[in-house]
Amino acid sequence: MDRYPPIADHGLVGDLQTAALVSSRGVIDWFAAPRFDSPSIFAALLDHDKGGHFLLAPDHEEGTWKQLYYPDTAVVVTRFMSPDGVGETVDYMPVHQGLTPSDRHTLVRVIRAVRGTVRFSLECRPRFDYARTPHELDLTDHRATFRAPGAAAFLQATFPLERDGQDVRASITLTAGEAEAAVFTTGAPGSAPPPPPERDRITEELWEQVDYWQRWVRTSHYHGRWAEMVYRSAITLKLLTYAPSGAPVAAATMGLPEQVGGERNWDYRYTWVRDGSLSVRALLDLGFAEEAARFTHWLGDRLRAHEGPDGEPLQIMYRVDGDPHLTEEVLEHFEGYRGSYPVRAGNAAMDQLQLDIYGEAMYALSEGHAVAVQGDYHGWKALARTLDWLADSWDRPDEGIWETRGGRQDFTYSRVMCWAAFDRGLKVAAEFSRPAATALWTKARDDILEQVMERGWSDREQSLVQHYGSHVLDASLLLIPRVGFLAPRSASWLSTLDAMDRVLVSDSLVYRYDPAASPDGLRGSEGTFSLCTFLYVDALARAGRLPQARYTFEKMHTYANHIGLFAEEIGPSGEQLGNFPQAFTHLSLIMAATTLNQALDALRR
């Protein structure tokens, strides 16, 4: 196997409680269980030698590899073509359709020869607790039991397995029409192994998974242009959502670099209030009201808990079950993806002050009928208490949306979203006839608007800027027309959009900001942010610049990986960088697609 395949060279499989990455060479090189944010079992993507991996693929030096999703599903098919034959590895995780957290999670890997003769190799080298805890192996012909303190896993195959130290290997040759399977299952310490795999049952289960995902996609209301990309993004968002709580993680991985060899390597396996809140509108636009409502329940529970740092109603991120503790540590024994060190588990940004999250939270809770889940008296009191607190707290520096570590500033985007919080709060209070400090909220809303337009405007750039007193532009402001702070075709906004075109846009790709002009406390550079490009498309469409919006959107599709997934960033050579796949990018793709599709339909009419 390649020491470090490209970040984008993977497909994602999952069971709605955790997920795994499978490379286009048939290697599971990232898998954590029992939850997204649990310690890893396979982490070769962060350390090739120490991290652990699960290879099941054709054993051939020459040939062509292809990978695809079975249409409208989360089933990954990896194909190998050589002069001797054509082989396939089919990977999936049986979905946990209940809402109860489970210790048992299963990776099913089916191999088959389609044409000719294909020799397959298997290597299963689990490394528990981020490769910090050794394990012992108990092996029979068709079953391997891996046990470590606090963890257990089982590998069962329909073909014989061999010992390789405390790991397992095997090889088998298949001819056209033959198929075998290997099933890796996690369990609680001391748990018994699952029943051995049966070929017929695995085939039935595979089609059950295909049916589950395709039925779910068919419930979507979206029938516009780019349906394939939109559905792939929707499936990815669902794969990244922890079903027992309804909370989405920002990405399936940790530690993948924003610059190869650099230090911008973060753990994204948590739920950001911002990302989850913006996903509500995207899910509602597609017709997935149940998923949207479940997150608003989770968000309402966080508001009622009132457990943010320093008396703040919310923390910027949580674990998927709502636990606010995400202590950051450096895994010093991991070398990092292609030497990108340090590798961090946990996230110290959890206790930052980011005032924009209150705007995004209110945006989520006020969208469509999703707010109805907060319509009870106690839910409303939690919202009102939050806005009362914000009325006394909005006018102060914070760390901002990008979680910079260079000190607090008066970030314009944070002020804009505080305005959105009061604007949505006032509208909800009126619509549902709820008791509210309307005079206090109205004054705060109006004061913010005046302050932003006076102090957040640069005459030199003829644009709103990143923070007061600067001339630096910031792509987060592309959300301004969506939340209604400025009209999408007003002179001030169009001038701001023009400035971003000049400074932040490179061949349709959009940078967050310029770290050289606005130091963020970190060394190194970064690529363009894919979510910002989709926000740019959304803003262009709202401004009536439809040819530019459509071309930018279509061009962005060329940066997706081979099966339609996006990491966080696009590097200088068009490579994908950062944690993968990133939920925020996929939800912003859905936002851009729905806005642009509606605008094009209106133009046709």
C-alpha cells in the first residue's frame, strides 16, 4: 500500500454512529469506534507504520484501480482491472436504524472476481487507542479475536486466516463468479464474537443497505439540476450525523493537514453549533425535516443546559452526545500525514468566545417549521434568556468564526450574526406570541447594524472587512445576503462582493482571508476553503450574477474527488487538504445548488 495516499483518494462508509475511510486501493486506513470521536482502531492515514490498517484487495503489481458508490447509497465499490482479470471489493457498514448507542459496529468487505482470475490479499492490523494500547490475538481458521485493555474486535472470514504476530493475514485466488467476505466487528471488552458470516446472508444484507439508502434519498424534495451531487452531499451529511443524538460531526477524521507538513492539523470529530445550525436550512430545502428537527432538539437541549464557559449560554462545539469536554492532547507518537505534525486529539478551541454562534443557532431554530420544536414555554424561555444575555454581551471582541489563535478582535461577521440572532428572535416572538424583551432586542439589533456599517466598512476597499480597523477581507461575510443583513443587490453588498472578487477569489476558488495581512497566530499557509467557494456561488446567485455563479459552481465540481466528496480545502495544485469529508462543505454545496437552481428557474420563467 502507498505510505500516504492523497487525502481525497477515499470513500466514506458508516453506520450513523461512526464511519471509516476506504482508499481506492482497498485499504481501511481510518476507523474509530464506537463513536466518531472515539480513539482510533485503524489510523494509518496519520502514521503509516504505527497507526494500523485493514487491507483487502487484489495482489497485483500492475493494473488500474477505480472506485465508485453504488448509486444513491453509502456502499463503496473498489474495482481492479488487470490483464489477468477484474476484481472488486465492496465495502459497507450495516446501518444502526435505532437510536440506542452501540459498542458493536461492523465493517463488511466482500471480494469477488468479475472476469478472469484475481488473487486477493488480506492484512488486518488493528491498533487500539490511537495505537497506544497493545492487543493479543486468538486465532482459529476463520476467526481472529483481538483483545486489548478496554477494547475488543473480531475478524471473521469465509476463507482461512493466518497469524502474523499479533495480527492477521490471508490470501485467496478467485475466478470469475466467485465471491468471499471478511467482516470486522468491534465490541465491548469481554464481549462474545458475532455469528460467523454466511455468504447468502451477506448478500441479503448488502441489498438491504442499498434499499435503505435509496429509499431515504427518494424522500428528498430536490429534483433540480445537479441532483447527483446534491444527493451525494445529503448522504454524506447523514453519514456524518450521530443518530442517537441527531448531532452532525464536522468531519470523519482528525489531524489531516490544511498544509502538508504544517501545524494546522485539527480534530473535527465534534459537533459545531455553527455547522449544525446551518445544516438545518439545507436539510429542510431537501425535504429531510426529521433530520433537521432532531438537530434543533439537540441544540435546544444545549441552550437549556446553559453550560458554556464563563457563564455563556453556549459553547462553540460539543461531543456528539452533548458533552462539553474536548480536552486537546498531542499524540506525540504519531508522525502525522506525510509528516504533518503535531497530531491533535480533542480541540482546545472549545472554550473560545465566538459570538456568531448565537446568530446561527437562532437561524436554525427559526427556519420554517423546525422552530415548532422549541414552541413550548420552557424551550422559549431558554431562547429568550440567551438573547437577553446576548444583548449585554455582543459588543466585545471574540476569536471569530475561523477559530484563530492570534487574539480577539471585533470581528464583523460575529456582529452580523448577533444582528441575525436578534432579528430572528424578534420574528419568532411575534409569530408565536411569546413573551420577550422586544425593546431591548430591537435596540441591540439596530445598534449592531449602525455599528457594522460605520466601523466595519473600509473606504479604501469599498467593502465590509474582517474586523474593525482593518482593510482585510473575509469570506465569512458571504453569508450576509442569506441572513438578510444587507439586500443581495444593494450597492454596499455588490461593492463588497466586487472587492472579494479582486482579493479572495482565485480561478473561482475562494480563500477565507489572507493570513499574511491578518496574522492568526499559526505558522504556514493554507489552501482555498471549499465551503467559501459554495457560499460565493450562493451570494452570486442572489446578486443576479447567474452566468458567473453557474460557471463557478460547475468548475468547483471538477475539484471533487472521484466519487463526489470534498475535504476542507483545495491546495495550490488542486489537491484536497484538511479533514475529510467535511460536512460544512457539503451542506454549503446543497445551499448553493438550491439557491442557484431556483434563480435559474426564475430566469427561465
